[in-house]
Amino acid sequence: MNDTPPYTPPKIWTWSKGSGGRFANINRPISGPTHDKELPVGKHPLQLYSLATPNGVKVTVMLEELLALGHSGAEYDAWLIRIESGEQFGSGFVSVNPNSKIPALMDRSGPTPIRVFESGAILLYLAEKFGAFLPTDRATRAECLSWLFWQMGSAPYLGGGFGHFYAYAPTKIEYAIDRFAMEAKRQLDVLDKRLAQTRYLAGDEYTIADMAVWPWYGALAKGLIYDAGEFLQVQEYTHVQRWTDLIAERPAVKRGRMVNRVWGEPSSQLPERHDAGDFETKTQDKLAAAG
């Protein structure tokens, strides 16, 4: 028997206690900066402020893919934002992204700097700026953008829903885990059925839709986030597995996953990226060996 009395929501909700869990110290019901801190600015036109979470990886993969195509204007500085320390609430970061979420981008290539926030918006902005990874055919473009926005709308259920209650919540709640596990599997099924028909999400060509979806659902399919692969039986989604492996082999994707990463194998961590040569000299294992 469960002797815990049922919770009845009050007529008016008030913030009277922390939310608990891993990110309790940075959760609050108001926006805006908590402290003054200017953002650093490097030598390249594009300044990225991020962390190698799935949302951050989307953008570093895109930038590395653009550079691989020969777009020299896509050179960038990637500055580390430690979200568990609340660096996204510094005044400089909030001026770039008032929503205080990574990633955030400043494009300083023109006379007036342009800020871009929300990972999907950054992908679309860069695709249009450089004319790459966004189909020009109307029907294929629509398919690409549909999957891009599918990911932006679906990820909160995967991350904030399933991921939170399964991996981070201080108390395991059966109803919440069941509810969001069901949705996570439904989303994987949506992807699997699409990828049974096409090589990539928008069709035969690799696009920003794949870059948006892969860091979340590719990682989930390989059991790399939330330690939930067995729980969700991810191996049954064979077409997602095929697509995930295909993208993971791209050299630009391998580089993009490393940028702003501060966990895992030292050879996979490049906390900040200011030059293409940093991949050879400034990963954590190389710095440790040099020190």
C-alpha cells in the first residue's frame, strides 16, 4: 500500500522550495541575469557560447560540416558555458539569449552584430547564410523544416520529460516515468518508420534536420544518454540504428561532438575551440600529456 497522501495543487502556486534533483540549484521561475559577467570575444566572425549537450552538439556539428565544405566564413570560437554553475545567467549571456539556455551565437561578420538563440534557429540561420544543408526544392525543403521543427517540439518530452524523471528526479515516480517512456518510444517509432523509407530524414541528402535530430535520438539509440538503452529497448529501432551509425562516421560530426565537451574520455574533450588545430593540440589528453 502507498501511505503517501495524494497531492492537491494549491489554488495559487508559489515558489516555496527547490525543485530537487541534479539541476535544482539553477532552476527558478524568473528570467534575467543573476550576476554581471561579460562574454569573451575571439578572433572569428562567429562566436558560440555553449556546452556539448545534445542541443549544443547540433551547432558545433553544423559549423564543422560547413568548414568541411570549404566555407571559411564559418570559422568560429566556441566558448564553454558551464550550465551547472549557472554561467548562462551572466549578464553577457542573457544579452545574447534572454532565455538563458545554450547554445547562443553572435554573428559579428557584418557592421552590426546579430544574435541568434535556440538551436533550431541557429541551424536555420547558418544554413541560409552559407547556402548549405537546406534543400532548395520546395517539397524537400518543407520536409527538412518539418523534421527540424519536429525535433524542437519533441525534445522537451525526451529531455525535460523522460530524461528528468528517469535519470535526474530525486524521487522515482512510476506514473511520470511510464508516461514519458511511452512518448520516447513513440517518437523513436516515428523516426524508425520515416527512416525505413529514406536514407536521411528529408530524403536522399543530409540536412540540418539530421543535425538537429541525431544528437538527441542517435545518442538515445546508442544508450549514450540517461543510461536508458535497455530500458527503452532501443535496438528494436533498426532503421534509426542504421541512420545513427551513418551520421556518426562523418568526420565533421566526430569533431563537432568534441567541442565544449567536459566529460567522457579525455581524448573526446575539447572544452573550447578557437582554431581547427585545437583538435590536434588542445584536447584534454593532449593538454595532460603536455603538462
